[in-house]
Amino acid sequence: MLAGEPYRSDDPELQAELIHAAKLADRFNTLPVDDPARHEVLTELLGDLGEDTWIRPPLYVDFGYHVSVGPRTFVNCGAVMLDVAPIRIGADVQIGPNVQLLTPTHPIEPGPRRDKWESAEPITIGDNVWLGGGVIVCPGVTIGENTVVGAGAVVTRDLPAGVVAVGNPARVIREIDAD
């Protein structure tokens, strides 16, 4: 699965891991905002959680431990991080509400899809990226550092560093001056 090879999600070992992550996410999503246990639950759920990172509930993951979030990153409410493959989020990233980071993919051919085969490709978000509200990042995408993705964009392919991208599919509309 992590190598990008086809797998079936109904594998009992995978199902046990999904249930474990769902329980941790449910706990995170229902703890009071000022409860220090929220940070402990996130640390247990996610693969890596950078210092001074803030994630607002609700948060939805598949496994959780394939997600790494860099320091000083902010993730707004309603994030969906389907981490069948690794999701790497850099430092100082701003993620708007209802953003979806989707690593799973399914066969185009009807037979394997009907037989419940799927695979996944990793997602990488560079440092100091801003994903506006409702952005969807598709499997296998890398977004370069300092890039801004406008609200509602669907990112189907890699975006370079230092650009603004909008639309469906997301397209670069301008470069950002380096500071």
C-alpha cells in the first residue's frame, strides 16, 4: 500500500488500523478546546506534529500516522487527510476550512474497481503554503513552497514554488515576488 501498489482496504489488519485512527480522531474532535489532552491525542494520532502547530476540529484521517505536519502550521476546521500514502505538510503552512488532501486512487477499469482494488500516491505541501477554504489536493501532488492555492481549487498536478493557482483544475495565474 505505502509503495503505491494495489491493495484491498477490506484487509483485516488495515481495518483494525482504520478503527484505531477513527477512535483517536473522534476523541480529538470531541475534547474541549482547552483540554491539554487534545495535543496528546494528536501526537498519538499523527506521525509527526511540529511545535506550535494548531489543528482545529473536526479532523478526519484514514490512518493518521502517515501524516506529518511541520512547525507553526495552522489547519482550520473540517480537514480531511486521507493518508493511505504519506501526507507531508511543511512548516508555516496555512490550511483553510474544509480542505481535502486525498492520497487514495481507484482503477479506471471497472473490473478491478468492482473488486475493491485501490492504490495511493503521496501528497507533499511545501513550507509557507496557503491552501484556501475548500481546496482539494489529489493523489500524487506536490505543492512548492510559498505557493497560494485559491479557495475551491482542485489541484490535480504539481504546482511550482512561489505561484498563485486557482480553478478546477488548478492553474497558475501569476508568480509571487520573493521577499
